[in-house]
Amino acid sequence: MKIKHAIVCIFLFTQTLAAQEKTAISVFPFQNKTDKKYEWLTYGLSYMVTESMNNTGIFNAVPQDQIYKAVSDPGINLDSVLDGKPNLVFAKYQSTWNTNIFIIGSFTVNADTLIIQARVCNLIRSSCSSPVAVQGAFHDFKGFYFLMAQLTESLYDLLISFDVNLTRDAVTNSRDKTRQLAADYDGYKAYIKSWMALRNYDDGITASSLNKYEDAVRFFETAKILDESNALNLGSVLSKTYLLRGNQLYGQSKWDEAAGDYTKSIQLNPKSSEAYYNLGNVYKNKKDYDNAIANYRRSLAIDSTNLDAYRNIGFVCMEEGRSSEAIAAYLKALSVDDQKATSHYYAGLAYDKNGDAVNAAKYYRRAIELDNTLAAAHLNLGILLKQQKDLAGARKEYELAVQYDPHNAAAHRNLGILLMNDKKEASQAALYLQKCLELDPDQPDASIIKKNIGILKKKAGKKK
């Protein structure tokens, strides 16, 4: 009797385990084949199907958080599965989730009618069922509930064809869960939208941290559409991302694309001094100087301490021969920070162009005080000193310019010409002029410099 009793117990135990064993299944997002405003249904449908199946007591559906991460895998081609061709990449999730059965679907919206198509695929069999299609109203509890109940029961019919056992109680439990979720239609929609918004936001943050701004913009744009309560403050985040993508495009000399992103950044955040400044830089590079200055001024209206905006206004004015306006801009830059050697140098250059040698020399010298290695300041100061017949001073400045910038053709040229008139320096002068030609062989007076080199070499030879 004891042996028989043990056998009965073992039998009942194994039957209980079998009853408790659930069919693992994964429901992928339903592909949106219609207007973006219905994007929430992508996961609104798959989430409801997942929860309804879990409530049968027979299925163990993979959580939608895991599904969301999986579909970011570039190897997954959901469209191919929709066409009835199971993607081999799903095999990876077969082992991770311990499931062979996948549900995939799509939807369209026609007026007030939601049309859903879905397939059940089995990796073991490498096959998918024929698609089922349901349609109906979905803008309120009653319509949404009946439509989703119809969808899940159609899917159950397909699963039975894959040898999944379903009981009447299981279907009833599933229908109860569907009714529960659909009961608060507006609340359910809001929940799904916020859920999707947060996940897209997280993906945007990750993409941005990896400098993948194209992806970041796409994620944040999607999140912004879904974040109807603006809980994530995506206008500010998206503005910054457009700015960063614009900077990336700017670095690739894609001026028009960069300008487009800077403009979008400004539209989302009109108080972005940096976006206006960068847009000004685009116009500067395109030589559209009026628009460049206009945007620099807009940047300064927001942030009057933008040193580079003042300096770039100065540069543009110099390019257009408006040296007085350039002087004013550079002096503004110096009022923000008078410890920048380059600002003093450009102020000196503007005074130089305006014919004010005294102030030009003053600012060149101050630039050199702040940064003795500033070759351009030494060169231009040397030119002024030569004009004032201070040949020793000019030579010193030219030599420093050559020392700090050995690849500066103009510095070698000016030093060589200065030394030409000194018979003792004929050989050295020839070397500087020769170096000038090596650095800039296509300069306008190259032929004259070559003749002078020949003359200087003859002089140096006679001296020997």
C-alpha cells in the first residue's frame, strides 16, 4: 500500500508541475503604418496583449521593458517578420528569454477605425502563421475593449495551431485583464505615452553621451511628441541636442545643415546665446556678413559677455573694410576681458588698417606682453617699426616672428628684404628669401624674389 501511495503522490506532483509550467512568449511592438500621432499604439497594443496573455495563467510573456531594449538591436528586422520571414537574430532572444514563440504585428488608422494585423512565429519551426486582421473603433473603452479582445482571441487560435493548450478559463481570465486595462481608456493611453516618452528620453541621453546626435534628436523628438504633460522638459533638452548636432555638422563644413539645426535650437529656446553665435559663424563662413553680424548681435543681446561674438563682428567688419567699426568691436571685447593677447592683436590690426600707427603699435606691444610667442604681433609691429626707420627694432621683431612661427612665409620675406641692404648680411638675407619661396612658392612677386636671391648670392660670393 505504501508503494502504491508513493506512486500516486509522484503522479499528482508531476501533474501539478505540468499544470504550472507556462508557455514562454514574446510580443514585439506593433509597427505603426500610419500617422505619428498614433505612435503610442506601437506599445499600447503590445503591452495590452502581453498583460492579457500573462493573466491566462498559461503564458509567461516577456516584459515590454525587455522587448523595448531588444528592438533597438540593429540586427532585428521587424518588417521581414511581418512578411512572414522569421529573423535569425531572434535566436539570441530565444535563449535569453527561453522562448520560441514570437508575436509581431502592425496597425493603420483609417478615419476612426483601427486596423490591426498580426502573426505568430515559431523559431523552432522557422515559420510564421498567416496574418490575422481585426478592425474597429478604438477611441473609447467599449470600442477598444472589444477590438483588443477580438485580437487576443484571434492570436489564441493561431497559438493553438502551434500546439499550445488553452482552456476556457484561461481565455476568460485574459478577457478580464483586457477589460480592466481598457476600462480607463484615457488613463491607459496616458500611461503608455509617458512610458514610451521616458524610454525614448533615456535612449536620447545615451545617444547624446556617445556623440550620436542624429539618433539623439530622433529619440528626443519622439519623446517630445509623447510627453504631453511636458514632464521631461524636452524643449530645452532638444534645443541643446540640435545645437550639438549643428556643431557636429559645422565641423564637417555642412553649413546649410548646421544652420538648420541652429535655427531649430533657437526656435525651441529663443534665449540661446550660443545658438545665435554659432549661426553667425555659419553665415561668416558663407561670407553672408550682414546675417553674420545680425546673429552675433542677437547673441550679445542675450549674453553681453560673449567675447568671441565681439571679436567676430570685428573680423567681419575688417573683411568689409569697415575698420572703424572693427575697432569698436575689438574694444568691446577688451572691455569684457583685457587679458586676451589675441584681442589686443586684432585691435592693433584694426587700428593699423585704419591708418593709426600709434595705437596699432600700442596694441601689438600689449599683445606681445601677454603672449610673447604671438608671431603675427611681432611681424606687424616689425613692419610699423621699419616704416618709422627703426631698422634695429624691426629686425628684432621679424626675428622673433620667424622664431615663434618658422612656417610664416611673410616673416621670412620681410626679414630677408630688411637684410638685403646690409652687405654683411647678404648670405643670411638670401637664406630667408629662399625659405620664403619654399613656404609660399606661388606668391605674386616670386619671380622678383628669385632675382634678388641670385643678386644676394653673387654679393655673398664676392665677399668671400
